[in-house]
Amino acid sequence: MVDTTGKLKIYLIDDNTFVSEHRSQNPIVKVFPNKKGTKCVCVDNTGNGYLFSPVDDSMHFIPNFAAATDSILWDLDDQNLFITVDKEKM
């Protein structure tokens, strides 16, 4: 989940508690987690995309990321593979 200040907060439903939070240089405005919640694509307020791993709190820049991305489709077999979807280009 992203709070009003653009911080990414990791929430554990089973324990009803926040596990961690991540603040990037620019506020995060969109988050697209994979099915297991082990990785997510984050988009900041400048339109840059990042691959975030809550396991080790790492965030890696995604080159050539489409700022107009509306959703992410994750591959179910390869957890490092995803495609971006832009509704305007459909």
C-alpha cells in the first residue's frame, strides 16, 4: 500500500500489522505486486518504474519504463517476468 506521502508500506494481514515501509527519493504513486507479494513494480511521481523486493528492501530502476502504465501482468512461472499495460495504447 502507498500512503498519502508516497511511502510504500508492507502490511501483514495475518498479524494485522505493518511489517516495513520504504521511502524512495520521489513519492511512489502506483504499486503493482506479484501474486505472492514477493516483488512489486513501483511507479514514482516522475513516471519512473522500479522493481521493489520487500524481502531485502531493494529497489532497482527499470529502464525504458512506460510512464503511462495502468497495470502490470506478472508471469506465473517466471517471477522476474512481467509486461506493462497502457489502456490508451489498446
